[in-house]
Amino acid sequence: MADIYGKIEREEYALSVCEEFPTKTKVGVEIELENMRGFHPRNPIFNKYWVISDDGSLRDNGMEIKTSKGFYGKDLQVAFDVFEEAIKEWDGEPSLSERTSVHVHLSMNYMTLKEFISFLTLYICVEKILFKVSGERDNNIYCLPIGTTHREDFLPLFETRILRNFAVKAYLNTPKYSAFNSSSLEKFGTVELRHHEGTADATRIKNWVKTLIQLKESSKVMDTTNLPSDISSIGFERWVKDCFGEMADYVSYPGYIEDLLQGARIAQDFLFSATIVNRSSAYFNHNRYLNTPDELKLIKIYAKKNGLDYSPIDELIEETNGEEEEYMGEEEDEEMPEHELEEGL
């Protein structure tokens, strides 16, 4: 992904991986809290790991506390330790509301495009689970789920015909307030996960971060091509253990299997739709008769008229300067030579 966005970051941090954070996935954390009057951490190490700023969307001395950069391993552990220490030493109590939340930036720099699509597939499958364990913000307008609101933004990424750098960048420029905010890829080389409700509990935030890191690590080794059937064949509980590792118990609340089933069905929609488009695109690319401009133009018009997905064809022919629109008027049935189309197919 870094090759696409030019966000390769070679900086190595002073500390290494640790038992709690055993991978080198860099993570950025943003914690939004209200009623933070008088919060001034005394430990000088705090300022190495965290930056405090005002946030206009918050009330009553609200502030955003975010990591100074992306950390992994022991650095990430120390960051949480000094945050927890600062909260305990403070003489106040933060307020939590629908405006407060925790956002996690997960680095995608060293993932291939194939691995990223796998990560997105796994995410879609477990999106409802992630919302449940992080505070159920799926009805919040600043945290919109893919499964019910942004399918059209992400579906093209599953189609092999657009797996080129320029196309990937276009389709990943999604709305900022998506729960899975991929627009941060261009700016930071990360995906921003906006699910978690507001909290100052360092343990809760750490568990959430570890869950997201594990999901990313699993996407590097799990084959998601036939994800729904794989889940069905090995069983829900086994699949969750394979996907989330040591965090499986964290996401296994009462009713999680039903939520996983719904997510698997949504993932199946993405995979199945993409399969149809990919196969039709391959067919038109290799059929010499249909690769003539006149025939391809005719199919495109027919698809438009009947509300069909003509996108595979759209990339194979040049623009016709609006000539096809002549067929879309009141007398289109008379002017459109459908018999030629039937003979060609």
C-alpha cells in the first residue's frame, strides 16, 4: 500500500516488540474526552508519547489526547502506561458522551494490495462484532458502517479490473466519517477505525488495539477468497479463534455467532458480486467478435436501458460523444437494434 500512496516510513523506534504487542504494526491512537479541566500530566515522558489539543466538537473543556506518532511494541506499551498513570494522578473525572470516542490508526504501509483486500474482507465479515465490543456506535453519524451504508464505495476494490494504483486511490477516498476510514491512507498510510466509544480506561483501549492488530495479522495468512464457505466448513467458534487468536474470548459475547453469520452474508455479497463482474470482464476481453467497437457500444446501451451493470464494458470502449443517448429517448425501443445484440450473444 505504501507503494501506491508513497507513504513509506523507514524510521525505526528505540524499543522493540514485546509480549503484549508482539508485531511491528505501527498504531496511532486518538482519545476524545470531555470535562478535562485541570488535566496536566506531570510525568515528562508523557509528552514524548502524547499530544493534547482542543477539539471544537467536544464540550466542557473537551480535549483530544493523541499519540505523537505511530508506535509499536514496547513503545506502544509505554504510551499506554504513561496515559494510565496520568489519568490516575489527575484530580478529576472525564465525562463521556455520544461526542467522545477513540480512534485507532492502523498502519497499512507494508501490506500488499492483495493483503489489504483480505483485511477489508475480514473486516466486513466481523464489522458487527467490532461494533458490539467497542460500544455499539453503529448508529452514530460519525461512525458509519460499511455493511449497511458504504457498500458501493468498497465493492469495486474486489474487482480485479480496477486493481491498478490510480483506481485503488480513487475508490479508497471514502467519507471521513466511515467507521472504516480509508481516506487516511493517502495522508498517513493508515486505516482509521472509528468504532470505539469514549473511554479513559487504558486496558479497554489496549484490548481494542490488540484486537485490530490481530485482525490485520490474520489477513496476511488467511485466504479470504471463499470466506463464507470456509467459516461454514470449520465452524464459527473455530474460525473466530483462527482469526482473533488470543483475543477470541474478547469478541465472543453472547450472540456473536449470529452477528458473524450476518457479516459473512455481507462479505459473500461483496465476493459474489465481484466474481460476476470479473468473469464478465474477462469474457468481453477475450471474445473477439464482441470486442468490435460497434458491438461493445450496443451492449453498453442495452445494459443502460435495462439497468444492468455495464462497467466491465465501459473500460473496453471509447466514449461515443453522447451518441448512445439517442437510444435512451422515447422511441428507444424502435431505434435500438436488439436483434443484432441477440445474434451476437
